[in-house]
Amino acid sequence: MNVDPEPDIFLSSAFRNFMDVREKIRNINPRRVWTVEEDRKDLDQRLGASPFYIVDELMAQVRRSKLVICVLRDVYGTSLFGETESVSFLETEIYQAALFHGNVRFFLMEPFNPPPKLRGLLELVRTVRPGVVPDRALPEDIVLQPH
């Protein structure tokens, strides 16, 4: 009996204006790449999921994954509490991966002119985990090549 393995690569990125890129990355190996929009459709605030429940489930998936891939462009993640100024889902994924996961890869994709909040977060990650965040952004076609 062949049993497909659970996805073991967590994809972290913004959603807004980035779904096409997320889909392309997932399609590189859909059995291995875990995305919330495909693997946990229930983790959606529009369907009544609590932001705290969503964050807990995302962090649990980060911990279960063998690899965390964080693909960033000049868009920031969705705030946990809608329009209110708060931490974003992307931000919590980055913190969890950078601080507690041994196998995390960051990819910066052109155009990369991050807002101050994201720029500050990346500087923090660079301080805590030197060499994890690349110094320059790459064109989309290079980032999307299977590595």
C-alpha cells in the first residue's frame, strides 16, 4: 500500500498580490509543499476561524516541517486583526522559522522595496541568524527554479 507522505515543506509568504507566486511554488512539488490555502482551507478568518487559532496551527505546521521556505517581495502580510495595526501572519511565521527552525531558507524576489516593518524584521533575523537572509533580491524566474 502506497501512502503519500504529508507535506514537509512550509511555504511562508504574503497572500495579498502574491497568490500566483504561491501557486507556482506549490506546483513545483504539490505533495511536499504545504500551503494554508490548499492544505488547511479551514484556517480562514472569513469562515470564522479565530486569528489566535490560525497562528497556533501555522506555528504547529512550521514545527512539523522539515524545511521552511520564506519568499518575500515588497508586500507585507495580513494583519491578524484586519485593519487594526497588529502583527501579521507572515511576521509570526518568520519569527517562528528564523528563531526556532533549523532549516529555513529566505528568498527575496524583485521588486523588493519592503515597508519599514518588514525591513526591520529582516534586519532582526540577519542579526540573530547571520547568512540566512540573502543580501539581494532575485528575479522571479530565478527564485521559482527548483533548487
